Amino acid sequence: MLLGIGGVRILRQLGYNDLTRYHMNEGHAALLTLELLGAEAQKAGHTSIRGADIEKVRNKCVFTTHRRFRRAMTVFPWSFLTRAFPGSTDFLDLKDPLVADLMKRALPSGAEFPGLQEAARQGASLNMTQLALGLSTYVNGVAKQHGETSRQMFSGGGHRGHHQWWHAGTWTSAPFQQLFDRYIPSWREDNYTLRSALGLPAEEVWAAHLLAKHDLLETVREKTGLKFDPEVFTIGFARRATGYKRADLILADLDRLRQIAKNAGHFQIIYAGKAHPNDGGGKDIIRRIFHAKKALRKTVPVVFLDD
């Protein structure tokens, strides 16, 4: 409620009254759609939300889902909402086909309810992911395979995009920037053209890789004083330190790592990132990395860059 409904109201208080696009990253903010629906109904001069209001809100909203399992969705009893908004439980016109279809998706119990108060009495749950899906004109996933999984989970969800984008001009290393400039001149303006990178000459890709690796190891040396071997297989992990990203998973069995280094060949690990100041679990992960670094120092070089 604070993120979704409160977020929209704060934006209005700040003077942002004519926004044309709202992005929901996961279902946590899905209640913003109800706030927008209420505003559209008020503009139209009626007290209940109708299909026309849904279409207008849908055209304003974009949704990104990261979920691959139904049990990971945000679901809570509909009675929570009726308690939070007493006297406002009939604001959805369930006689309207579009509204009824939306509620059938958002209250996925398999039962049909004559009204929202009855849904609350019977213990129906509100699925925030389904609510956001039903009120978004564009749905993103975080990878192509994830997109296929989402289509199976949310049939009729309108999935159209399935990529978690990053700013290529910022995050592409200098050697690869130069390579792309030679063969894919438009890559900075149109990242989608990077698909053609699959056809780049392999020897030039390898040369760019070696240059980028040299630059990385120089950064390690400058920041830490450690000299990593450019001829050794290097594993990199640069992410925010938090529990679900599992940065320390590779360090779960240090004896096995020692055996791999002994039998399969030497390797080295470079970590980079930081934990949120209030994320105690993330800080614990960084501590475990430093403990592993000390324990593995004779067999597997490990370094952590703090940014």
C-alpha cells in the first residue's frame, strides 16, 4: 500500500499529475493500479470502476516479473484490503465483463463471488502478480527462457518483452567497445543490433577479451596490490551482496575447490560489489568471502573489490 498507492499520491503531491507511464517491478507495487483506476473512474464521473477505466490504466502500466515459481508470488487475503478501505468494497463493477475477468485472475481461487465483501468472507486471496499482469499493456521478464516459463505460468498475460536491459555504452569494456564500433556502428544507439556480435571474427573477440582481462587484473593490482595471473582461468562475480544472489555458493565446499585446483588446473576468483547498509545478511556474505579468501590463499587466489 505504501509503495503502490502511497507512491502515486506522493508523485501527485510533487506535481507529477500527467504521468503517462508507470512501471511495476514485481507485484509489490501492484496496488498503484487500484489508485489509478479510482482516478479514472472519478474523471469519468462514476463511483465504480468499469471496463473503460481498466483500458485507460492498462495503457499506462508496464510490469516486470522475476518470478519462476507460483509459490514465489505475492499473495495476501483480500480481507486485508477490505479492512484497509472500509466502505469502499463495491468500487469494482463486477457486472462489467472486463472488471469481472480482471478479478477472476486476481482472485485465483476457482470460485466466482457476487461481490468483494463475499470474497473476503470466504477467504479469497489477492494475487498481486496477476493484478499487475492484468492491468499492464507490456510485460517484461528477465531472460528469454524466463519469458517462456512466464508464458506457461500466466497464459494470456500479454508477455511481449523478455530481457533485463543494461546500458551497453556504460558497461561494455573499452576493448569490446572498439570491436563493436568497427563491426556494429549502431550498437550504442540500438543495443538490439548486438545480436550480430555472434558473427564477429573469433580471433578478434578473443583479442578483445584478453585486453579486457588485462585491464581487469590491472584494476585488481591497483586497488589491492595483488598480482593475478593473466594466464589463469578467472571467475568473476560482480553483484550487490545480498542473500538471494548467493555470491558465496561457490565457496560452500572449500576442500572441493582445493581438489579442483589441484586436479583440473589453477583458477582465481574476483568478487566486486557491496551490501546495502541495512542488509545484515549481505554483510555476512562478504565476511564469508573474506574468510574463504584467507583459507584458500595457498591454492585459489580470491579478491574482493569493494565497488
